[in-house]
Amino acid sequence: MRQESFDFLQKYLNNSSPTGFESEGQKLWLEYIKPYIDEYFVDTYGTVVGVINPQAEYKVVIEAHADEISWFVNYITPEGYIYLKRNGGSDALIAPSKRVNIYTNKGIVKAVFGWPAIHVRKVEQDKAPTIETVFLDCGASNREEVEAMGVHVGCVATFEDEFTVLNDRYYVGRALDNRIGGFMIAEVARMLKENGNQLPFGLYVVNAVQEEIGLRGAEMIAHRINPDVAIITDVTHDTQSPMYDKKTSGDIHCGKGPVIAYGPAVQNNVRDLIIRTAQEKELPFQRSAVSRATGTDTDAFAYSNAGVASALISLPLKYMHTTVETVHKDDVDNVIKLIYETVLKIQDKQDFRYLS
């Protein structure tokens, strides 16, 4: 990876973009992608779309989502402790002893997830932390002090953990799901520009909001763009670490390449084009079965408008929805290459219907 790309990746991942509050991350993403697109637009809720060949009638989307799981302040006790609601699939089990940033109109307030010491608990009676039992401590003595800091019900909090590189092989951090996807589609736009590729169609590079609470940003932007084809990238579970059951979760490896999905929302002809491209370019890939729904923005695009030919290219990831989400460098590079090469294979007004 070139140094400029790595620097952007690190800055982008370290920035917070909670679901519903993605604008700061979107500013960073747009600033990076601007030199590689012809124009852009932003919708009411913050999805950003970079467009190449905006005048073209035939429209192709490459998409990722920008938001990360987080917490809402829900209740402040008279003693100054803070109880929360989830904003997306936040995991209370990993919360105790984590540091967080609470975002307020007065700036960031630092806090920690407290937890009683092992010395004072009956360990044999321990229960897993839940959203009802985890709490934040921001160093205040009472509710009035908390509120004086600017913290109120509805403030958003995110984990403080930042990006690292593990064994010169893995990228590690919070919110790789799915800002790593935003990074990858931005790199596709960069490669198209720097390699002088002239596309015969309009390419819409979409960084969507609010995926973590139900694919909402993709739903909105799919109707606005009304594309002919959509290639979505998101993360999927590496199933090699302990506690995964391959019979139900599949056999997916970090380091063995992008994962191409099979399922009803995945349009077979688009998927097969992706597979042929990977084979022709000798790019490694894996396969997954997703049953009724992919659980990604693919579903929102596929079933929008009159139906959009959509496919999903996933990045294997360890430890999803934790502060140590982990992906392999080679997989990141190969997802970028696979999306790039597939975009170059798509023809103007290509008909992906099964029957015509």
C-alpha cells in the first residue's frame, strides 16, 4: 500500500462516525476522494456519493457503509453514573474496563466503563455484562457535574481504541466494519483515475450511512440514484478462531482472499462476472452462502426501485463489533483489485437479466 493511502486509512479509522452522526468521517472521506471523481452529492442524512461520468445514462454503484456501532446516553443517576442504550449492535459483554469518548456540544468528555472488582464479587455467581448492568463513569460526583460537562440524554459515546498493525500482517482497530470498505472503494476510484481508465457508464462511489441499524442509508440512496448495477463491499466473519462452528458459519479465512456471496439477493450474473474476473486476473477468492438475506446493504440495493442487479464482495474479519476488529492486509488489497477489475469488465447498458 502506498504511504498516502495508509495515512488516510489510519486517519479515517481513528475518526469516530457513530450511526446517525457520520458527518466528520464523511468529510474526511470526501476530501480524500475528490481528486478522483467528477462531482459529488450528499443526501439529507449524510450519505456521500462521488460520481465519475455523471452524464451517462447507465449507472453502476460501488458501495460501502460509513457508520460504526456506538452508545446513547440514556440515564444519568443522581450519583453521576451513566446508563446507555445501544446505537447499532454494540456488545455490552466487552464493555467493562473500556475507555470511551462522549460527544457533546462542549467537546469530547472522557469516560470509562466501570465494573466491580473481582475481590467484591461472588465470582461463582458472575453473570455476563448486559446493557442493563454496564455503566459509564466520567469522574463526576453527581448528575449536576455530568450535565455541566455537556453530557445529556442522547449524547453518543464510542470506544476510544485506535488503529494498529499486528505482526506486519493485520490491520486492527474499532470500526473496520465498515470504514475499511469506504477506504477500499475510494482506492478503486483512485486507481481508475490514476490509470486513465475511461468508463462507458456512470460510476457512483457510495459511502452510505446508517447501515448498522437496518441498511437505512442504502435504502434512501438506492432510490435516489436508481442504478442498473450495484457491487457492495462489507466485512464477513473469519471462522478460524475459537468458538466458531464451521457447519453453520462456513469456512472463511483471513488471508485467503475476498469472499463472494451466494444468496437470493445476489444477482447470479453479476456474481458470475465477479468470479470470472477473479479467475482471469488470478485473484484469490472464497465463497459464502447467505441464505435469506445478506445482512448488508446488498439487500437494500437489490430490492430497491424495480430491482437492481447486485452482488456482494466481503472482506474476512476477525472479532466483529469489538475494539480489535482484525483484517489481513492481503485481503484488503485483493478486494480493491477485484472491485477495480470487475468495474472494468462491465459494459455500457449490459443486460444482467436471466431472460430477455
